[in-house]
Amino acid sequence: MRFYEFEAADRYGVNISMREYAGKVVLIVNTATECGFTPQYDDLQDLYEKYEQNGLEILDFPCNQFGNQAPGSSEEIASFCDSRYGITFPQFSKVDVNGEKALPLFDFLKQEKGFAGFNPEHPLAAIVESMLERSNPNYKNEPDIKWNFTKFLVDRAGNIVARFEPTDEIEVIEKVVKELL
């Protein structure tokens, strides 16, 4: 399958085909509202405002699978994001990104770009790694999404070109986005 063959329900429950994003550079993010990485919404909104006119789309998929850090309904999550961070990029309904109930889009993304490690210089990297190590000593060898704010970058042709972990700095992501625009 290809990226454009998938669909997902937006925050209102309306199914949206990824074909709507054909010809654009797309950054897909699984998010949470009560996570140590939640302030990344500011960086994502800044990135979106800077490059939307050049063809960047950011797709926000709230997920409650990591520490129950995305409680509430899709409407409550959207309200939080709107009021706290002024999010203007598309937000989808809450999804699972791992396991039997994972949104098929995320199964595809993980198949295309597996886990390559955390940025060891990020202040939260050691904490996340310690938690993961305790629950699954083999986590580094599995493609699953490890935590909130994992990002996948799709080029204008629908190819999955990069995966960024929540510990990757926005400047690294922006550099790759600029190369694709």
C-alpha cells in the first residue's frame, strides 16, 4: 500500500482520505495533551505557519497509549490545543498507533520507517529510555512507536522519507522539511 490509500477520521468523525494531501509534504504526529513533550505543539504550529504556503501539512493524531497522557474526547483535546497552542493544522480523532487496534496508517508508517533511537542529548531521552527498558528490554529492535510526539515525514509523492522521535529537535525536522519543499 501507499500513503495515499489510507484514510482517517478527523476530529469531527469525518473520514478524510490521505489523497487530499497529494502533492504536499506531510508531517504526521501522534500527540498527547499531558505529556512532557506537549510543548512541542508550539514548535509544530510555528513550523506550520512558516511553511504551509509552500505546501507543508501537519496532521495531528492524538493518542492515549503512552501513560494515558491524552485523556478526554477528541473535542476536549481539540479545545485544549486551540486554546493553549492556537493549533491551526488538521487534527484527527484519537487513535491507537500500536497494537491490534492501531490505525492502519500507523502500521504502514512503522513498516516504512522503524525505530532508529532517541537523541541522547535531549533532557527527556534517558527518562523515556529507562521506562521503555523496564517494560520491554527489546524495545530498540521493534518498529513500534515508543512515545508521544513521534513524527513521520511524507514527501510530495507519498513516500515515507523520515521518522523523528520525540527527542529530535525541531531544527532537525525543519531542515528535512525545507529540503522536500
